[in-house]
Amino acid sequence: MRRRGAVLCVVSVICAALLGLAGCGNQGTEDLKESGAVNGSDSAKTRLVFLRVGTEPERKTYWEEAIAAFMEANPDIEIEYQECGYGDDFETKLNTGFASGTAPDVINFTMASMGTRVPLGQYTALDEYVNNWKGKDDFMQNALSLGSVRDSIYGIAVFPDPRILIYNKELFEQAGLDPSAPPKTWDELMEYHKKLVKKEGDSVVQTGFGIPTSGSNMQHYFSVFMEENGVKNLVDEDNNQVLCNTAEAVEAAEFMKQIADEGIIRWDSNNKDQNPFSSGLAAMTLGNTSDFHNWNQGAMEGKIAMAAPMTNKEQRTFCGMSFLFMSGETQYKEEVWKFIEFISSSEQMWKRYEDLGIPPLRESLKDRFIQISPEDNEAIYDSINYGTGSPKVAYANSVYNAVNDALEKVMYGVEDAKTALDTAADVIQQEIDNQ
Amino acid sequence: MKKKKWEHSIWIVGMTVASLIMMIPIIMMFSTSFKTMEEIKSPVFHLLPEHFSLVNYQNAMSNGNWLIYFRNSICITGTAVVFSLLFNSIAGYAFARLKFRGSRIMFILLMVGLMMPPQVTMLPTFLILAKFPLMGGNNLLGAGGTGLVNTCAGLVIPLISGSYGVFMCKQFYENFPRSLDEAAEIDGAGKWRTYFMIYLPNSKAILATLGLLKAVAVWNDYMWPLVMTNSESMKTVQLALTMFKTESGVQWNQMMAAAVLAALPMFVLFLCAQKYFIQGIVTSGLK
Amino acid sequence: MNQKNIAGKRKSKSDKCAYAMIFPAYFTFTVFILIPIFVVFYYSITNFNMYSKPELAGLKNYINLFGDGDFIISIKNTLFYTILTLFPQLALGLLVAIMLYRKSRLLPLFRTAFYIPNVMSMVCISMVWLWIYDPTFGVLNLILKFFGCAAEQWLQDTKMAMPCIILMSIWKSCGYSMVIFLSGLTSIPDSLYEAASLDGAGPIKKFYYITWPMLRPTTFFLLVTGIVNSFSVFEQVNIMTGGGPLKTTTTIVHQIYRRGFLEFKMGYASAMSVMLLAFSILVTAFVFKYGSQGQDVDVS
């Protein structure tokens, strides 16, 4: 009796498992068939795989609508949409894709990725397409040049991501500051910051300027101050020269440290949620347009505003940007370019503004864009026009790591700005020598 | 008798307090899944939400095709658990009870495999699957196609392998009374029959424990499905959870709602498995 | 002598079926774990960067390791983490398992409470704990304030960050030890306790002379897997602190991941992996040698 029970048990479990695998396997074979169809040269439809960075539902909706519109206009092309979160995940995904020959055909990714991936041949140069492109002259010049490495264009900008000074008007008023006059210079920023810091005993309960003290995005905040102080980039891409320890850059790091010394709420730049600005505990911070949209909801709605880029030596800011890239391994270059062209059209650009609040990048749309909200949008447009961006060098990730380490040391007061940034520069120099 | 009752009350109070402390983060998670974003962002913290509403669950589930995600996860977890339990327990029995040439060195190699963190071997494993011969358009040498990438088989098969389970089963079977073997030998049962008739029916406790651990590991795995799958139709629950985490912030309430739902199957599984942990299998075998 | 011969004959008799029995598990293990390990060995002596063909670089990667300050810090951190996570977690797990090894209707409830953290995904749990540690409105600081203590910086504090991660890890994994200990406890025959009761032994004596020695194989198992797991701690570090502040929480696998997957120095990262493996083997071998004495407790 017991034996029979045991045998029955084993048999049923195995059956269940086989059924499970079969149910699962069906799908696998379907996929195989699909990919088989792609490999076959006689198939009527060209199938492209598009991978974009990020997983926000709003942007996903945008992409799905755009892809549907594109496929309607080009019935011979089929696009499969894929997505993956920002940061390490995305890098891993691309790395394994390229390592195994299963990389997507079109990629939406950050500017910084160009540095490492262009030398590896993972992105295709788009010059021959761009030169015959009608939209070229209308496209914002700075956006085009940000998408190029050594005079060749590799990426067409989709989502500009300028870092803007965002401030809380309510907190300004409470501290007796004019909510319509945000700081324009470093001196003013420091003055405002001092007035806005509130302490209870030793602990800071409200700070003026929300600035992170650790994490792997510190370089963005540093870049803003560095560029305002006249240093264009962390590394001079053309001459492979380290710029992050120049006198101006050191001054920028020292300024960040001075802000910290006046009293800040510490947070980790890896987790934007920790930014005290988002909970009304900081009166100013740096963020991008989607941060602004995010914060301008709920309790803070209508209480926050954007300011034009600040200046110490130059009026500039750091402008990140995400691009469309053509994979170096794709077999369907013409089709990929068609898709890129479609996404970069005026109509799609304006749709991105209306749906997602993404600033347009065409001169012909500038006036229309600024008219909608003169104060804020002028500042945004300026930021994109002034912004430089991340170093597009093969060792970019090592640069970030070194600079972030240095900034952490500065913010925690372990080393002074000069020593820390010199150490970082040595590390970067070693990377340059290893190339 | 009186002393015993008194002791029992202390036990109940003590364990309740300890359990509550353990549960604080879980309670926070649960209550957040009912809150509005505004309440989450406000500087004042309440353990319980101001007003309960299921709207987060609704919104979270209407974002994306969760039926498919759950189906995929259940499919993958089920297959991986059943096969790994079967394979591991047989192998564990062989290592624990049978004497064969090379068993020692083979077991040591198995232990070495246990020590390599999965992040390290991920890339080579992935390349092996991508270059798998005769699959996904590959030729005999493994070139040409995409191999087992983005297939269910490619996702599941590596998950079946695990030195951990073999090790655990070996430890468990070593604790079995040898008298059971002797009895089987007297009956004239071979090794296979001994395993299937005596060991397997008596391994409910280890199978429940190991099955639960394996299920939890596979269910919660993030890195491997991320690398292995591309299409929406292959997405697992853990991958889908990241859609609430965007560059400019996290949709905490929806994410926690989805996370609660994602943890539910494992929770149920635990409730089902836990009663087996207490069954005194070995003693019952002796009686 | 004669007996040995018989044993020898039996050995050869059971040979074949043992190989068949371990085949399915060993095959998948070889293809998906063992071969990749050898591939990692190979990468470690090349300059592999994930795309171009690897070129042999000899022992250069290994030599560079010793000059890498971050790697040395990460070893220190990993050891610190292992020692402070493993032992408290084992002790706590054992304590709870013993407390819960009795009859009561509330039992499933308590067991569930202790085990639930282990069922949740690390990604999710890490994010919840980020809140708990939040310096401005985290629960931990609220509690401190309630008792009139000064608020702490937790994860932003160079001294506190690692202990914070350790606390969270103990919380998450003590349920796991509890379950394994529980299944170990069930395999102890009741007759032993009954006999001890007849001899008039108290609970402490019973624990010392019966429970503890009988749990040797379980403890040994937990120790080995615990060491291995702690050596490869990665996920919570990556999510909660990213190795910071000031590298106080970076661990070996975190370094491997950063170097390999983000800086594309796969060869160098592989050398780190080999070092980690060698170190793990050393420690485990030590534990095996020392701990296996108790393995063959005679039950009968």
C-alpha cells in the first residue's frame, strides 16, 4: 500500500514537471521559429529589435505608440520593443548581448556609453545618413555635436537631460528671500544656502542646497559646478588630458565642500528618493526635467520653480542626454536609420513634449516651446544649448569611479580637494597609459 | 502542572514580541502598499495608512501584463524545483550511502562549485548557452544563431544544477539510521529500490525544506532572467517589478503592492511546506 | 582482512548504479558550473574585455591585485561581514528553532513570522530597509528620538554603514537557519530525550549532551553554506550603499562586478574571482577538517 503510494507520487510529480516544461517549451519553440524567420532571406518583413533604457510606464506608452505609428507607415518593417532599467542592469544586458551576438539593432542609451562602446565597434557611425538628412540643419547644433565622437556622428539625441537648478519658492519666502530671484552666482548661492539652513542642536533639519555626499552619481553634481567654473569636461577627449584636477575643478570641489560645511542633510546619490528636496527639507537642488515633473506633484505642486544656469566664470551646466544608436552588428542599417529618422521628426519631438514634457531639439520648435512657459522653458533651452556632457572616452567608467571616490573623500572631510582630485587624476592617467 | 502553564504563557508572550519585531519591515511594506504617494513622501511617518484603498494594487496590475509574468515565473520555478529535487536527492543518496571510485574527488569538485558566486560564472554560462550546438539556428560548432538565449529551456536548465542541494541531501541521508539499509538488504532490494522505496518516502522533511529554498531562490532571482530573456512574453515577476523604479524616483506604493503580490505564492508555499519540517521522519521510520 | 574483501566486492557491485544516480545532477553541474569555473580560470590569465579576443597576459592580473587598495579593503570588509553575520545568525536561528520545537497551535504563526523575510526578494527587502535607515524620517531614528537619543546617519556614516547592512542580513537569513535547524531537530530520536529525562537531566544538560552533538551535521552544513554565502555578499550592498561611503561597505563580489561588468576588465575581475575561490576553498577545507569529526554520530 505504502509502496504503491510512493510510486504514484513519484510518477505524478514527474508528469507534472514534464507538463510544466512542455508548456514552457512551446513558447521557446515559437521564439525559435520567429528568429528562424528573421534569418531566412525570403521573409517579407524585416524584424528589428529595439532596446531602450528605463522602465517608466509613461515612456513605454510613448515608445509603443511611436513604434505602432512607424510600423503603420512602413509595413515592411516590424519592430520588437524591449526595455531594461537604468544603470548597471542595462550595461550588463548590452554586454552579454554583444558578447553572444544577440545585441539589439537600435539602442536608446546614454551619452556616456559612447565612450566605451564606440571604440569597441558596437555603435555604427551615422555620418552618411545624417549628411543626406533633411532634418540636419534644423536639429539643434549642440545636440548633434554631443552625439559625435571625433567628428563622426554616432547618436541622434532623443531625451535631453540638462541639470537645472530647481528651488522651492515656499521655503524661499519663509527665509525672507525673493522667490522670483533664484541665485545666479556661486556667491549668491552660498548666501542663500546659509540663510536657509535650519538646525536643531547639532542636527540639520532643513538645508539650503540639497547635495549628495556619496554614491556613483556624484560626478554629475560636480560636473555642474566644474562647468560653471569654466572646465568643459572631466577629461579632454581629443587630447586625452585629465581636467578633473585643474585649479578651477579643485575650486569647484572646494565650493561643494563649503556648502556641506554650512550644514546639509547627507544622502546617497544612487537613491534619488533620498534627496531632501523631494520631501521639502531642502530649498534648492540640481535635477533634470523629469525630476521637476516628479517633484511638482502632491504637496509641492506649484511651489517649485526652475532657474537659469548659474555662473562663476561661465554660464553653463551639465547636460546629460540619451540617444538612439545603431548597433554595429545590425544587418539592416537602412531600416534602422528609417526608424531613427522617424523618431527625430518634428511631429514625434512635439509629441514627446506634450506627452512627457521632454524639451524639443529642433530650432523650428524653439519659439513654440518657449511661448508655452517663458520663464522655465527659456532656462531649459539655454541649459541644453550650453551643456557639454560626459567624457566620451573608452575608460569613462573608470573616470567616474575615480572622481566619485575623490568627491566622497572631500565631502566626508578625509582629504582636501586638491589631494583627492590629484589621486583621481593619477588613476585616470594610468588608464590613459594602458590604452 | 501550574509551572508548565506559566512557562507556556511566557513563551507565548516572548515569541509574540520577537515575531512582531521581525515583522516590522514586512508590516511597513504592506501598509505602504495602501498609501498614496503624498503620504509616503510626507516627513511624518505613520505605520498605518490614513485610509485604506486598493487603488495601488489596481494600478500596479494594470501596468503591464502580469498574468504572463506570473505564469512564466510559476512555470520556471515549478520545473526547476521538481527536477532539481529529484536529481539532487538521488545524487545526495549516492554520495551518502554508496561507495564508488572517485566519489571523494567528485564531491570535492561539487563543493568547489558551491563556493563560486553566481555573478562570476554568469558570463561563461551565458556564452555556453548562446553557443549551444544545434539550437536556435546554431550549427554543430555552435555558431550562427542565438542558441538557447531567450528560450525557456535556456532559462531553466542551468537553474536545475546546484551543488547546494546535493550537499544538503547528502548531509541529511548520512543521518539516516543504517538499520534501514540493512533491512532493505535483507529483503534483497537493490540500491535503486532502496532509494525509491525507503529513502524517498522518508525524505518529506528534506524535500520540503530544499524545495522551498530552491523555489524561493528561483522565484526571486533577478540577474539571470535579466540576462537570459529579452522579450516581453518571457518576462518574470522580478523583472517586471523594476518598472516601478525609474531614473527619477520610485513609485513606492505601486511597487510595494506588486511586491506583496509577488511574494504571495512563496508565502503560500511556505505555509504548505512548513508542517513537514516537524514530522519526525526518522523516528517514524524506526517504529 | 576477510571482511574488507567482502566490502570491496560490494563496492564494485554498487559502482555502476551510483554513477547513473549522480549523472543527471552531475551533468548539469559540469556544464553550467564546473566548465564556467575553468573558463574563469582561463580569463584570469588574459586581458579579456568581453569583446575582443582574449590575449594571454600571464600573471599580470594577479600581480596587479596586490597593489589594488580597493581589493584589499574589500577583503577586509567581506571578512568583517562574514564573521559578524554568520555567528549571530546561526545562534539566533538555533535559539528560535529550539524555542519553536514544541507543540502549540500558535506554532505555524511564529514560524511564518520568522521565515517570511527569507521568502522576499533581496531587491525588495533592501529597498524597505533603505527607508528604515533613512536619516530624516526613517523608523530607526524615530525610535531613537522617542527614547531621547540623538539621531544617527546610519548608511551615510562611515562607521555605521557596514553594521547596518550586517543587521539587515542577519534579520533576513536567521529564518533560513531556523528552518534548517528545525529539520535537524526532527531527526533526533525522542527516545534519547526520554532516556535523559529518566536520568534526571535538565534542559541545559539535554541541550549540551544531546541536541548540540546531534545537530553537528546540521551546524556543519549551515557553517559551510553560510561562509560561502557571506563571502559572495553582493546584492544588498549594491542596492543599499553601492559600496560607499568611502568604500566602507564594498565587498569582493561587488568589486568583481564593478571591475568586470562596468569597467570591462573581465580578465582582472576573473583573477579576483579565482582568489576568492581559493580563499573559500581554504576556509571550507579548514571547516571540513575540523567540523567533520562529528559527522558520523552513531544514531542507533
